[in-house]
Amino acid sequence: MKRFDVVVVGGGGTGVAAAIGARAAGASVLLLEKNPSLGGTTARSIGSISATQTADQRRVGISDTPAEHLEDMEKFSQHHADRPDNNELARVLCEHVPESVRLLEEWGAVFMGPMDEPPHRKPRMHQIMPNSAAYIFHAEKHARKIGVEIFTSARAQQLLTANGEVTGVEIELDGRVETMEATKGVILASGDYAADPGFKAQFVSEAVAATEAVNPTNTGDGHRMALDLGARIINPDMYGGGMRFVRPLTPAWQSRLPPSAWLMRVCNRVMRHAPRSLVRHFIMGFMTTVMVPERKLFHNGAILINARGERFADETQSMVFELALQPDGVGYILCDARVAQKFTQWPDYVSTAPGVAFAYLQDYERTRPDLVRRGNTLEDVAKVLGMDAVELKRTVAAYNQGVGPPGRGERPAVGEGPYVVLGPVKNYINYTDGGLAINAGLQVLGKNDVPIPRLYAAGATGQGGLLLKGHGNHIGWGFTSGRLAGQYAAALAPRT
């Protein structure tokens, strides 16, 4: 048995922040990560964080406050008026995320921005450079520097208790079971359950259960261990996801830039004064790596087909659940000459990153040629995709005639070529919003909403009914709640 003041479960942005928060408050800290390296969903994200009163806001003369941030967050939440929204936790986020950004910059992170994202009334979205992996690079480096002990390939299996208090964590390490004692507290920062078919089937649907997660190791470990102690999950059926273009086999050169603080400061300074065309080209390398096709493509007459050339769903849905059940879980977007020409200029873009840039068909041809195929005829399209030309022509004819299901409605028919095919696309679950019930002190609530002594949760594990719609709030909540949970756990008197 090894003994520490605080044990943190999960080595994403939330967990590293929790470990740093506890260590900075004087506690001895062990950080556990079940994967071979730290990163979590943070390192796989787009990388934006929304905050007020930042150095970048001050640089461009923006006066902004946490109170305004909170009011604007509530505008996003209006779309979920039937849901419990933990306004107390939203206030914690808005009031403390400015300090999270300041600390990240102190550790070496460099941000581009601030950028607009309506209905935020002021620019407050910041994009880390060169990519989201930089969060972990700088945070892990700082954590090790101040003395956080880190175990990787160490999976937490269950929470240990005595006299009603959480006393530690049982883990699997190097093929053996070991016990890690926590004299002050345990912090659950192990992400969500987007990659756990059982939780998704139980709380959402079988179709979502079959849908791939952006982070395939988010299996709800922290949720499961806390439920065993009487905890509960709020908003278990909420999730974020949809159709995305598959990732490239080789990342864009922009994504492979080292996250060196001095290099990113130089890049940031250059980009502030560079011609807009150069900045846009730089950003496209990121955008076309992880972006979502706009539904306007389908409203304008593009259709979604599977690898057999069959149309299988109404493409205009907010999420095409049926895609996950197709061969290899992939689909292709077929555009006729009219649609292909239309989506080459504003306001008809293939995909967007709010406040950053818009990507058109020519951007995908230049930066993601693996996603673009052309054919003068449907027979050409079928040949390049390796599908039956007769089936593809039958599919297009049925769509044009309005035969269904799925029907065509008022959408334009598929016209003449030359045709453009975009894809493959797949369904992905970005995150699940079902978090453990917690109080403003980030303590996990057990039976009758009484705090479970010495157990904390942060980030997606401890979302507690907080609605994090809009860009930049999930990462903001992760680093902020993690840091605060570490401080709160470290402040406890050790068990006697």
C-alpha cells in the first residue's frame, strides 16, 4: 500500500489540473491514468476555452466580466429549458475560469484570440496553439516540476471506504492489484462514458450505444465507482455528437508543430499581423482535420449514401443515427454539379469553426484530398468508390422521384454531373453530459444528497447538471473544476 494525501483518478486536463491544485496547496498527490500517457479527451478536442478578463481581451481593449459570461451562458441553456441547469456550478465556472487561463499561460500555453461566438456578446473564446495536445504538454510538465507523482497504465477499479469515508483507490498496475491510500481525499476526473456501450444503451439508445466515441477510452470508470457508493447521475441521456469527416491518416503539418511556448508566441504574433489569406491557410490545416459537414449541404440536395450506394436515412436530421449501423459505420455525401459549385463561396460553406474560419469545397480539395472524389457520371462515382453502379443509379432515381422512406420532401433533386463525393463520414459521440451530482464544493453527493465524505468529482465526471453548451466551456469547466477540487481536497484535515 502507498499513501498520499490526495489521489486523482484520470489524467486528462481535469485530472492534471486537480493534481496541480492539490499539490500547490501543499498536499502529496498521486495522479492515476489508465492509458500509457496523459491526455484524455482534452488532447483530442478542438482546443477552445471561453473566459473573461484575459490578457488577450485586455490586449485588444475588451472590457468583460464573469457576470456577463454567466448571463450569456444562460442564452445557450434556453434551448434546454426542460432540463435542470445547475446555475450554482455555472457561476463557479464563470468566476474562476479567468484564473485557469492565467495559470495555463503561466505554465506555457499560448492562445489565439479572443474570438466571437454568438450569442456571447463579446469575444471570449480562446484557441490554444498549436493544438489541444498543448494543454497536456504544459500542464504535465508543470505537474511533474512541482512534485506530482504520476502512474500511467494504472486503472482504478474501485473506491475503498472505512467508517463511511472514502479512504483510497484499488488499482490494477502491471498486472497486479494494488491499493493507493488517500488520507485527505479522492478526486474523480476520469471523463465521461461516451465510449461505454452499456451506459449509453441504458441512458440514451441502442443507436448511440453503437456510435463510436471521439475518445475510445472514456468508459465511465469514475461514474461506475461512485454509483457503487450511492451517487447519482444528472442528465444521463444528454450527449454531444454527430457526423464528422474521418481523421486523416497523417495529420496536417500544423498539427505536428511542437507546443514550444516561445515558438507559439512567435507564431501568434506573426498571425496577428499576417495577411488574412495566410492566416486562413494556416487555420485550414486544423479545421479540415476534425470538422463537421454542414446540414445545409443536404437541404440543398446532396444525399448521404452508404458503401453499397444505398440511401438509408433522412440526411437533414440533427444526427443520423442510422449511419452507425451501416457497413463499416461509414457514409459518403454525393453532390451534383450545382451543389458542388454552390459550396465554394460564402454563405455556403462545407464546415465551420465558430469565430475562426469557414471551409469550402476547394479547401477540402487542397488540405484533405483523401475526402474528395470526382466523377463525370454516376458510373464514374460508383467505380471510384467501389460500389455497384446499378444500385447507385437506382438510389438517385428513387430519391428524385420522392420514393421512400426516406423521402425527399421539398429538397432539390440530384441533377447532372460532374459529381463530387465527400467522405467517408462517420457518427461520433464527442461527449456525454451526464455527470455525478455534486455541490458547489465539488463533493460527490450520495443518498439524500448528503456529500460522500472525502470524495470529489470534476470535469465531465462531476458535471452535476451543468449545461455546457457553446464552444470552450467543457475545457473551461475541466481545468477550473479540477483545480478547485484539488484545492478543496488538500484543505481537508487528514484522517486520523
